Amino acid sequence: MATLTRQDLNFGQVAADILCEFLEVAIHLILYVREIYPSGIFQKRKKYSVPVQMSCHPELNQYIQDTLHCVKPLIEKNEAEKVVVVIMDKEHHPVERFVFEISPPPLLSISSETLLSHVEQLLRAMILKISVCDAVLDNNPPGCTFTVLVHTREAATRNMEKVQVIKDFPWIVADEQDVHMEEAKLIPLKTMTSDILKMQLYVEERTQKT
């Protein structure tokens, strides 16, 4: 059986490719499950061998793709700690924060024949957990919007202004209210650990949403 070592592959690039593809699916599904947009703009598709809901709205899809395109270099360099989907009410106060906490495990020796199938199995379990997360979350108020934040390591933060992957899509410092939410409860959803990627997903939910 063939094996891969850290020298045989670009560890960061492989992890970033897999994670960004997953995050795109996960963000679409969160927006559908939490009813941020009308269900009519979503279409059922299959990913990781399970049905998922993906947006058909060009501008929304482009925003998500551009965001992840900018996040990807940070993941490759192990400079991204968290990717957060923040859902806000009409007054732009966060009511929910879906936190994808990323940490790379040590890569020693892995089977090239089983790596992708194992990772897909773990990501499938995480997608299924997102699909039913509304069972453990309170309803959101009407008219909610969302944004995506990335928490970087300190060294990366100092260089962020120099990095602009997409023209007219610059990094900006997040508002303090988007980063910290008062009177929030933490709801763990799923943790996954594979040979190339370790990720924890949890939700911070505001106790009083209305």
C-alpha cells in the first residue's frame, strides 16, 4: 500500500483545498437551515454522498467564493485559527456565530488510498450535524443577515494589509460586536480529526434573540 509523507505533498495546500471546498458547502447549508434567505433560492445537490442545499443566487455565491479564495492562503500557511459565520439581526447585532476552529494535526505517514475516503466520511458527519442544528437552536428573528470572519494568528494579522488576493475585496478589521457576543451560550456540534485536518464546530448563540 502506498503511503504519503509530509515531503511527498504540499500539506498546507491539500488541507486548504479540502477545507475550503467543505466550508463553501457548509456556509450554504447554514444559510438554508437557519433561513437567512428564502428557500426558493436554494437547490438540492449531493456532496459527500449526502443531499445538501446550495444557493443559486449569483451575487451571494460570488461573495462566498471570494471570501474563501481570500481565506485559502491563510489556511495553507497555517495562519487561520477560526472561520466564523456570523448571523446578525436587523440592528446588526450577532445572534449566532458558527465557529469552525481549525488546527493541523501532525502528519506522519498516511495511506494515499484511504486518506480522501476517510476525510470525506468525517466531513459527511459534520454536514449532517449542520443539517439538523436547528433542533438545538432557537429561532432567529426575521430579517437576519450574515458575514464571514476569519481569526488569524498574530503574525498573519500584521501582514494582512499587504495581502489582497482579489481586487476590490480587501481585508478589514471586524467590528468588536461581531467578534464578541454578550450573554451567549456555547453549543458544540461536531469535532473531526484526520491525518491532515483537525476541526471543531460549535455555535455561540445569544440567549435573548428578540
